[in-house]
Amino acid sequence: MTDNRRHLPSVDQILQHCSELQATWGHPRVSRLVREELAQYRANMQQGAVANLSRQATIDLIVHAVRKTLLRQDQPSLVPVFNLSGTVLHTNLGRAILPEAAIDAINTVASAASNLEFDLCSGKRGDRNTHIESLLCELSGAEAVTVVNNNAAAVLLVLNTLANNGEVPVSRGELVEIGGAFRIPDVMARAPCQLVEVGATNRTHLKDYETAINERTALLMKVHTSNFYIQGFTKSVSESDLAALAEKHSIPFVIDLGSGNLVDMTQFGLASEPTVKQALEHGADLVTFSGDKLLGGPQCGVVAGRKELIDQIKANPLKRALRVDKLTIAALTEVLKLYRNPDRLIAELPTLNYLNRRAEDIESQAHRLLESWQAALTSTFTCSIEQCESQVGSGALPSSTLPSFALCTRASSDNDINRLVTAARNLAKPVIGRLNDGCFSLDLRCLDDEATFRAQLPQLALALQQQKLTHGNP
Ligand SMILES: *Cc1c(COP(=O)(O)O)cnc(C)c1O
């Protein structure tokens, strides 16, 4: 042992072999890691856990370990994955995928100074909203709009501006929790305004709202139930009836649309949903909706409606805290521009493209992939093509699904299928599917990068073999 320690190189000696690493990663970080690696090596040596190496071999070993750590630490945590979960707009998987035009626009605006809040006509300070306002008004029929960080922010801002310390009647059937801690009652408490629950879970009548209205009532609000639906003996009050009631009492009528589609969704075989334009035509004074749900754009929230109310919202100091950045504005502009041309919209907007994919096309894709998938997995696994139903996701159209096809994989033991799920998740571009009753299913509706999926199959095969060696049955 004493022999060994005499051979131990010093930090400086090791650093002399790290000039290339230091050029890339900098002296402080490299020398800190060298110190850590050396300390670890010394500790291992004291426990007799390392072989007797020459000084040069020890240096090589430590430099190699430092390089590996640096590379690992530089891997981004946020990476692209294959969303084969069967949910097109999956909140945990980043929701909408941007069209190319939007990505180009982000690049352009990110790499130079811009007139974000500078009026090029007058040479004076401008408003970042102006870049999207006219497009959004054109597409929604609204008098005015403003855009914030997400729809949760839009709802909070509307309530804080128009209902601060007032009462807001909402149907008991609409007190929705969206997930990720967005709950209408909680948002109202923070606005702060007082939620007045009206009606019953399954049935709410106009008279329920009428009796709830008093001099403290700030506005009437309708919330899209988004991720659930009630079936059976139900009744809710129409948007136009609520609009008329609000007008009679001179208070605003606000609809939180959630997804806020700009086009008719029945063309994709989905349930009919009022568009933003229709909601405003039904008499809503304001509507709020997300940018990255059915709209298919970047994360943001839109408030659209009457100019006088939008002006009040813009003047709220909270608006400053919730505003969107220039990258979002650039991307949203390009996404909205696609909506001007219905002929190109579906082809160019990924979200609508996925929703529009025909089951037959997805089935052919499954047939193209089945053999290679089965070959990579070996005979431990049984693969087949099965019909499935894709969901829109993100609380849009919960009751309506789209017929699709999945690559389904089963194994004789849970252990094997779990190994597969893990191996798929640990690929360079992770493959995320759904595990149900021992069946790992990959809904191919959102698989557009088939080449990369295929190119990773040898890595998947290798990972499964290695797992078997380390954890498999003896
Ligand atoms: C999704 C949703 C929200 C929250 O929108 P984010 O953009 O996720 O903040 C709010 N209200 C309804 C009804 C929703 O469906």
C-alpha cells in the first residue's frame, strides 16, 4: 500500500495531461474534478480496491474518468423523445410541436436585437402585443387581445383585474382540476375573488346563476370542463343565455375555453367544440385559451374579447409579471399565419397533422416496423399490431378519441416487459409508450421520424442483452 501511494500523481501532474479538457471546459472545473477523482482514487486505494498501477497509468485513468464526467454533466436534461403514448398533446411530453416556420422565426428573433417594444413608425416605445394583436383579432373576431405566459396566467389575470375581491358564480359541474395544480377554486382564491358555487354537479340552470347574482358579483364565468365529461341526466346553461344574463346585470361574461381551437374539429372526426370565434359570437366579453393545446403553438395564454376590458387587463401590474417573451411572440405569429390558409394548415401544423392522420396510414407504418421491432427484441418478446384509440390530450375533447394502431409487445414475465420499457426510455432519443396489463404499446400516430426510430433498434437490442447479463435470470 505504501508503495502504491508513492506512485500517486499530484493534481498538477494530472492537470499537465488535461490541456485539451481545460481548453473546452475551463481550468476551474477541470481541476475541481481532477481533485475529486484523485481523492476517490486514493480512498479506493486505501480500501485495497485498485490494482497496482504505474504513475502514468494512474494519470491516464483519472483523466479518462474526468473526461467522462464532463461529457455526462454536459448532457442536457431536457431532450427530445418519441411520444408514442397515444396522447397527441401530452403535457408531460411538452404538448404541441412547433411548425418549421415558427422554429425559423425563433432563430431569427433570438439572434439579433428586435423591435419587440419599439415602434418603428414613430421611433417611440411600443407594445409587444402589437406584433400579434391584429392576427389574433382577425382569426378570432375579437376587438382586442393580450397574450401571457399560459392559460392559467390568463385566467388569473382576468380574475385579478375584473373580479378582485368580488364574487364569481361558477357551476358546480365546472370546478375543474386540470392537473399540475391548476384548480379553478384555488386560482380564484389567489386572484383573489370569491367563488360562488351554483347548481349541482350534473345540472345547473339559468335561475341558479340568477339567484347567485348580487351587488358584489363581479362577473359570470363559464369554464370548459376540459378533461372530463358528465353523461346522463345533465343540464348546463348555454353561453348565449349566460351572456344575456350578464348583460342584464352589466357585468362581464368570461369563458375559460381551455384548449381554444380556431378551427372546427369535426373535420378530424372529433367532437364538435365551439371555436374561439363562436364563443365570442355567443356573447362572451372575454375568452381565455392556451397557445400550446389545440392551437398547436408555443406555450402561452390568450385573452381575447372587448377592447375596454383588455385595456384594463393590460394596465394591471400583474400583466408585466406574466407577459410572454419575444421568442413566444415570434413563434405564435408564424403559427397563426398558417391559420390564414386552410389548405396548408393541416399539412404544416404538426398538431393538426397528427390528429388528421388516417388509421390506414398508421396501420401501414406499423406493418413497416413490426418485423424490425420484433427482431430487435428477440423471441423473449411477442410483438403484434393492434388497433387502439389516440387521445387529443391536455384536456381537449376528453370524450372523443381517434382510431389508430399500435405496436404492442408482451412478454412471459413482468420483469421482461419492465426491462423493455426501461431500455426504450433510456435510448438516445427515448421512446415513451404506454404500459397496460403487461402490454407495452406504442401508438404510432405521432411517429414522424421513422428513420431515427429504426436507427435506434440495434441500441435497443444491445441494451436488452446487457440488462439480461446484469439483471436477468441465471
Ligand atoms: C388547460 C386548461 C387551463 C390551463 O392552461 P395552461 O395553458 O396549461 O396554463 C385552464 N383552464 C382550462 C379549462 C384548461 O383546459
